Amino acid sequence: MQSKTVRSNALLLTVAMIWGFAFVAQRVGMDYIGPFTYNGIRFFLGTAALLPLLYFTSRNRPASGARVRTPSMFWGCIAAGLVMFCGSALQQIGLVYTTAGKAGFITGLYVVFVPIFGLLWKQRPDCGAWISTFIAAWGLYLLSVTAGFTIEWGDLLVLFGSFFWAMHVLVIDWLTHKIDTLKIVILQNLICASLSMVCGVIFETIHLQAIMNAAVPILYGGLMSVGIAYTLQVVGQKYAKPTTAAIILCLESVFAALGGWMILGEVMTPRGLTGCALMLFGMVLSQLNISANLLRYLLPRASTKGQLP
């Protein structure tokens, strides 16, 4: 079992690396085609890459394991696709105006926003979630807000996109109890790809030569990021603890910054690096919930010290 856990963690680390370097591919793709066209093609490719996995998992699953389908599940998948479209579109447009490294860290904030957005589902985030949010927000301020208290347009778009990614997590969490995860992913990818291509036809000029020039970034974003990485994530999370998996996947932001530096020559200021460190700390803290446990330990001790002997 120990060897399986180590192997699962290694697979999840590979997923984080693939997703992190995908920000570089997305950034490079914008040199040739528009953001909607890029998303449309890559999500169609990613869906095609997942179809063989759907075939094999469906064939090996017992017939009695099929889950009941209801109209609410159908509309739930529609909602997941719409939220995914909004998040990916804002992220991709934002990458036109910001760096891959900054986009990776700002997008990663969705893991901090999830418990806060859970208020919409009448979920009550604990004290640790609020502390994690404060630390991450402080890091975001150092990374993106200038001395004149302004924020770059690209950073703001990616930040809005992370809100939608947080909502996406909550929608998926609700759907996974009712329908197979892989089917949700394929349906939402198709919806996201279709909406992206429609917007690409309306708002962008599409040329075949431009698509050919962006072939490598498109293939990486579609086949590697959506198809292969998702498959590895499914296999990796089988024997990994949920908290460990979430923390490893948070390293996606680090790989995005590393890829931006190695491939695109992006360099962050000491202030920006400090902000990235705080944001990563907030992401990890939101999963470990150390802050809440620490407060539970300190508060009783403080009250005890205030009592008379």
C-alpha cells in the first residue's frame, strides 16, 4: 500500500507539472490565435482524448453500478459547462495581458475561495478558511496591486476567472454524487468547447494557417492538459489522501511560474515573489486547516491563564 501511495503522489505531481506548464502553452497560443478559438479547439481535443477512457471504464463497470439520471443532473452538467466556459475564457483573455507565472498563482486561489463560496450552499467555513483567505489576499496584493493601488487588467480578469473555478468545484462536488465524474468532464468540455467556438466565430477572425502555427500550444493544452493529465489525476487520486492530493495539485502554480521563467523569460520582482509565497502558503493552509487547529489549541490556554488560581 505504501508503494501505491508513493506512486499516486508521483502521478499527481506529474499532473501539477503538466497543468502548470499549460499556462505557458496558453500564453504562447495567444501569439497566433484568439482566446476563444484556442479554448474551443483545445477542449474539443481534450474531449476526444477522454473518449477511450470513458469506453474502457464503462465496459469494465458492472451494469448494476449505473447511476440514475434525472433532469436536474442534465441541467447540472449544463451549469458546470457554463461556469467552466466563463472561468476558462476569463483566464485565457487575461493571459493576453499578464504573465503565465502570475496567472498560475492567481488561478490557484480557487482552492481558497471554495470554502468561502460554500456560503451560497449554506456551508459554514471555519476560522481556518478565513485566515487562509486573508493570507492569500495579502499575497495577491503584493503580486498584482501596484504602489498606486491599481491592478493590471490581465490579473483582474484571471482573478475573476478564479471565482468561477471555485464555483465550478462546488457544482462538480454536487454532481459527482449523482453521475460518473468522467461523464461530467466530457459533457462540460463539450459545452465549453462549443460556446468557445461560437464566440470565436463571432468575435475573432479564424485562419487555418494561424491555427497551424499554434498547433504545439493547442496540442499541449488539449491532449496533455485535458486528456492525459485528467487520466493521471483519476489514477493518482485512487490511493492518495484527499488533503495530500489537493496540496500536491496546488504546486501547479509553482510550475506555471517556473515554466514562465524557463521558456518565456518571465521574471518577478522580490515583491511579486513574496506575494506568490504567501498565496501558495494560503492555498496549502486552506487544505491542512492548521490555523483552525492552532486557534483551538491557543484559545483554551489563553482563557486558562486569565483565570484565578
